[in-house]
Amino acid sequence: MTPRHLVVAINPRASFGKNEAAGGQVAQLLREAGHEVVALQEESYLALETSVRRALTADSVLVVVGGDGMVHLGVALAREKSVPLGVIPAGTGNDFARHLGIPLRPIAGGVDHFLSALTRDPVAIDLGVARNSSGEAYPFACVFSAGFDALVNERANRLRFPKGRHRYTLALVIELAKLRPISYTLTMDGVRETGSYLLVAVANSQSFGGGMKVTPEASLVDGALDVFTLDPLSRREFLWIYPRVFKGLHVSDPRVHIRQATSVQVESEGVVAYADGERLDALPMDIAVEPGVLQVYA
């Protein structure tokens, strides 16, 4: 194999710190395979983004080690620098890796998969790009969310206790007690509509939240986004439909709607949007698909 210049971006808090040794293991295995490896790990995403941007050259491959938050960072930098991306899943959700069929564990399995992919041409996939009212762009790989799940993420980020995954669970319970529909205006490919929904998502891939197949037919190569909306439900009805999402069985419910579009505007008062589990900005936001813009070794 021809040696490649690999810039490895490591999330030190992967899987809430349970995989903190993953980055070093990945870098060692890639070096043993004969590649030139620049391994970067910082205390914050912002510092890591700066370091990675400086390290990338026109001949680099960017390799991210972590979950979908690291993928979110990786696709933005790969798009900006026009370099291909590799993903070694070491996070909690790993939805992007799931969609691409990358082994989730062990770490060595993900590395072997990547090294094999390096012997082939990269795959060209679509990206979603959300823009706020100022025009600032937020590329994303998986799902843009601006409904109940975004409210749970926002609540979890405000909680100081407990730590780790349990903080998200507590936030889910709190927001479930306050469950109510939100009024939205959606404009899909120029067609404007207003409605009340519990969940609004604009998906580039199939799942989020660690395997929740919110849009099970979504494709990374079809040049379109899947727009998901969920009509108002009681708490009991919501708790019935919620576990069905993990197998994609919710799509048969008449209160679930999935439509395709290439551009979507999402408007609502007091809602902060998330994508790939990362906080973006308050609505309104405009989302568009960029077909085949990202090269991925998968």
C-alpha cells in the first residue's frame, strides 16, 4: 500500500471517556501499516478544529476517532479543505458508521476496515448544510433535528448532574413530562406549510441517537433530504411509538410523515436546532443538500 498522510483527530471524551485510549491505539495501528500519521487531541472541539485545519494538506486524509460529534467536525473540515474522510467509530451513537457499515467494535476492526477502504477509491456521498439567519453554514452527515429530541439535547446540556449518558436520560424524562406540540412553518422546495408537530427532522442518513431509524429509507447518495414530521401525540401514544423507531417500524403509523426535498426552511419560535447531536443555532434555519460533495473511505 502506498503510504498516505493521515491526520487523525481524536475525541478525548469518546463514549463519555470510556474510549479515551482509542485514539492512541488507532494512531499506532495506522503507523504500523506504514502510513505517515499526525495524531491530534485537544481539550475542546474548537481547539481540535484549529489544530486539524492547520495540519491538513492537499494530500491528506482526515481520520476522525469518536462518535457522531467527531463526524460532524470531520465533515465540515473535509468539505472545507476538499480532502477525503475516514471514520473509526469510538463514540456512543456512531450512527454515521452504522449507515456506512463500518464495524463499531473492536477498535482494531474499524481500523482494518479503513485500511482496506484505502486500497479502493473513496465513496462520494451527500452532505446536508444548514444555514442560520446570518448565512453561517453548518455541514452535517446524519440528521438535523428541531423537535422533541432537540429539546432533550438542550435540556441535557444545561444539566450539571448526573454525568455521562444518564444526564441525557434525565433530560428525556423532564421533557417527556412537558411533552407538547410546537408550531412550525416548513418550506420544502418552495412549498410552504404550517403545522404543529412533536418532532421535526431533516435527514441525510437513516438514524440518529444510537440507532433510531427515524428515516429508514434515507440514502447518502440520492441527492435528496428526507423530511420527517410527527403529529401531536399523548404521552402514552408517544411512549408506544418511541421504541418502534429503533427498527423503523414507526413509519406505518399515519401520524408519521416522511417527504423528500432538496431544500428545506424550518421556522419556529424558541427552538434551538441540533445536527449529528451537536448544537447549531436557533431557528429559523435553511437546509440544503450538497450531492456527492464528500469523499469517504468506507
